[in-house]
Amino acid sequence: MTKYLAKIGLEMHCEISKTKSKVFSSAKNDFSDTPNTSVRPLDMGFPGTLPVVNKEAVRLALMASMILHSKQPEYIWFERKNYYYPDLPKGYQITQDTNPIPVGIGGYVEYECHGEMKKVRVTNIHLEEDSASLDHYDTTSTINYNRSGVPLLELVTEPDFHSGEEAMAFLEHMRSVYQYAGISDADTKKGQVRCDVNVSIMDASLDESNPENWGTKVEMKNVNSFGGVRDAINYEIERQIELKENGTYDEMPQQTRRWDEETYSTIYMRSKVDALDYKYFVEPNIPKYKLTKEWLEEIRASIPKLAMERKQEYIENYHLSEYDAGVLIKEKSVSDYFEECVRLGIEAKVAANWVTVNVVGECNKLEIPIDEFYITPEYLKQIMDGMKEGLISSKQAKEIFYKSCEEKKEPKIFMNKENAQISDRDELLKLITTILDENPSQIEQYKSGKTNLFDYFVGQVMKNTRGKANPVITKELLTEELNKR
């Protein structure tokens, strides 16, 4: 079978969720399950209403373009993109055309996929308003204007991806960028991230740089999950290869398809022979304004540490493994939790182990974000201090962790004298001496080479103390006493 190469480009739409109001109206910019509660007349396209630009939305959009190494414009202005659809009440969308420069043009993104660094070129990034949302039922459709006018970033890439896995890794990377920079929560469950995908294939033996060697481009609209993007791309590549193999590929028109989660396939929507003429023209109600160098430098200086910078810091400064650092930085909230633990004085490797295994594991089990987890970094420190001071064993620490979480009580409540770890050497020596005196035959077998009996003696100590004996001191004293006999 002929080998084929896929060529994939993405258009990633991400709502800017970190502004208080929408991009052109004073309506609240917040997610709500109750329809039509965050609206103003402008969002619904009422006549006589005028847009006012949200400066914070522009600032965050410019910050995103700087992170992408894009070129910023000298002036900011907006255009009208004219088309009719029920979720666009004005009959046009206020957006930015790419001529000459929106909030950013050009640039690149470096991201990691399966341990390998990849690079994708950025075509442009622009700021626009989101549309309303429609829900379709058997006999009717409803419209929710909560999303109408929410600030939206559209990031357009060059077709530099070659697999669904690369595309998904890029989207996950960009989600972390938006989260760490404080631009957006980028929560797919709230519909804050959507993606359009363009896929074409070619014979892998041909010259990739020659556009004539590439096949017909197929667009897939509004894929709502990163896994969906990966699966849609992989399916579409296989579908196009099958058409190539059976000789019908050249008959396939340029088209738009959608990803269907139920059938796990892409479904034909419409042909797309030519680009739509949206009749862009400058938005007359928003005057263009000049961006000062001082403001741009201020924005650039405000860019915080992003995920990859934190990962490098965790590896170099805290000597964490590549895996643990990767788990910690995957979600900003988890990384923030870990850094707070370290700031409070928990040793970094200890904190990393507890956060990646116990804390994240329990949050996943409870299906809650780490921000809602009962065991705060302060409470985790109580448990770590208890172990450090010899008050509790590592086993007891885990028991207290889960008990505190279950009963919603501070960990220190469970660290009392009754369940405290026994670390008194004289008390433990007296018990060990008694146990050894009662097991002469086991001592003889141990001396003759059955060294695994050492664990038997440790077990007897733990049994007699109901697991409260300090294991480190117990093993030290047992070794000393057995050597004497």
C-alpha cells in the first residue's frame, strides 16, 4: 500500500473568560446554566445600541499574541463580518480581518508530543465576539444569548500537523498557555474551547513543499473536545486514504464535514467550492486607536511563568522527575497547589509525591477540581509535620489523609496521644526484648541464614503496638538486639 502524509491545520476558538464583562457590552462574562441571564440589549442585536471596547479583553488578546511570538499591530480596529444565522442577532459579527494586522500575525508555538518537541507556525490570532448558542429539538429550537458577545480568541495555524496526536498535544499545550497566562479557564465542558480542522493527504514520496501535490482539503467544523479533534482527524485521514486506494479521491469536492460522537465518524454537511464573501468592512461605531509602546511593554512584562517554564524549574531546582513535573504542570490549579505546599515548607519531592498520587488521585475519584478539595496545602502540611516530628507513621499519614477528607475535619484532630506513633526508644526496646525472648527458635533460624525472619520480628512489634511503632527506630533496635544474640 502507498504511504501517505497528512497535512492538518487548526482554527482554535477560545473564549476569554477572565474579563468581568463581555467584549463590547457591559453584560457579565460568566458561565451560567440558566439561559439568557447574562445579557444586554447589544448582545441581542437591538437597534440603537452601540458597542464599547473592553480594554481588558484587548490586553489579554495582545498578551496571547506576544506569547505566540506574533507581531502586534500599530493600531487596533474592528471589522464587520456579514452573514446571517439565527445565533448572530445583529446579522454580522464584530471581528478582526487579517489585513493589515489583527492583535497578532505570524509567530510560532513549540509544544511537546510523546516526549518530542514540535513546532507549528501561527498564521494569525484575532479578537472577536462569540455568537449566541442554539439548542435543537424535534419540533423546535431555543436560543441562549449568554454566550453572545463573550470575547473570543481565534488562533489560526499553518497546516503543520501530521497526525491527530500532534493536533491534540498542541491544543492541550495552548489550553495550558491560556490558563497559566490568566486569559481563560479554557474549559471544554463549558464550551469555552472549540476547534475547526482542515485535513488533506498526499503521496508521501512526493515533494511536501509543492502545493500541487496536496489533495483536496476537507474542513471539519466546531469539534468540541480535544479527544474529538484527535479522533476526527484520524478517521478523516483513513477515509481519504481509502478514497485514494479505490480511485475516487480526485472526484471528492472541497467540503465541510462534522464529527459525530455517536457513529464515531465524520459526516458530510455541505460542499465548499469557494471561500464565502463576508463583505468585511470597518466597524463604523468603533474608532481605531493607536497602541502605545509603553502599554505593549507593560503587557509583555506582565506575562507570568507558563507551564513549560514551571516544568523546567521543577526539574532543575526541585530535582523532580520528568514524569512528576509533567503531571504537576498539566493543570495550573494543580501546579499552584504544589507550589503553595513548597512555600509552606513541605519538602518538594515529598509534596510532589503526595500531590501527584494522593491529592490528584482523590480529586479524580471524587470528580472535583483541586480548588474544591477539602485537604488544602495547609492541611497537608499538618500531616507532613506529624510524620516529620515522629508523631505518626507514613501509613497513619495516609489513613488520616483519607479520614480527614471523608469527615471534613482538620487532620490534626486525628493526631492525638491515643493514635500517636510510638518513638520512645526505651519503650520499644522493652517490647522488642520481650518478643525476642519469646521466640528463641526463630532467632536461631535467623542466625543460620533465614534473614527474611527479620520481617517477622518487625511484624510482631507492629502487632503488639497496633501499628503505632516507629518503623525506622523499630528496625534499628531489632538489628542491634539480634546482633547481640
